[in-house]
Amino acid sequence: MSTVILLSLALMCLALCLAFVRLFKGPSLPDRVVALELFSSILVGTIGLVAIATDVASLLDVAIVMALMAFMAAIGFARFLERGGPRDD
């Protein structure tokens, strides 16, 4: 089981790095918003994986709070983009 957990953590770290690159390199603001949502989702999965690996149940509460905050941030960004996004005046 420890091999599977280590492999999963390594793949999630790689996914976090790739999402981080897309967050800064994204050609437009909606691409960056999607990358930020992906980044937070991978982070929630990583916290859940660490909770499984360490048998600390309170980390699942942290993962739930992170997921709710990421959802609220996505809603906020979507409303911002729907109302016109950044202006150049």
C-alpha cells in the first residue's frame, strides 16, 4: 500500500506542477481560472491521500473545507467573468 501511496503522491505533485505552469502561462483569464480550479482540486486530492497515508482523520475536514473554498472561488470568478471581466479603461 505504501508504494501505491508514494506513486500517487508523485503523480499528484507532477499534476500540481503542470497546473501551476498553466496558471501562469495561460493565454487568457478563463484559462487561468480553470487552471486555478484544477490546482485546488488536485490539492484536495493530495490532502485526502495524506490523510489516508497517515491515518489522521482530521485532515479530511481540512480537505472538505478546501474543496468548499475552491468551489466558492470558482463561483466568484465565474460571476466576475460573466459581468465583463477586467476592463481596459
